[in-house]
Amino acid sequence: MKFVRKMFKNEEGATAIEYGLIAALIAVAAIVAMGSLGNNLSNTFDEVSDKLAAA
């Protein structure tokens, strides 16, 4: 009986899962931000390239 109570009180696995979910959310946010930044940077380089070609 003590073993069963001890298993229900043990929260280490739940904490590890929570940290994993937080890390996953941070990774998704970073990927989205980098994708947006990459698109903006690509557009900027395209504009510079077009202006240099026209000059």
C-alpha cells in the first residue's frame, strides 16, 4: 500500500513532461520567428539586387 501511495505522490515524471512541453513551445516560437525574419531578409536582398542591376 505504501508503494502505491508513493507512486501517486511522485511528480518527477510530470515535471519532466512539463519542461518538455515548454521547450517544444519555445522551439516552435523560435522557428516561426526565424522563418519570418528569413523572409524579410530575403525580400531586402532582392530589393538591393534589383536596384544594383538597374544602376
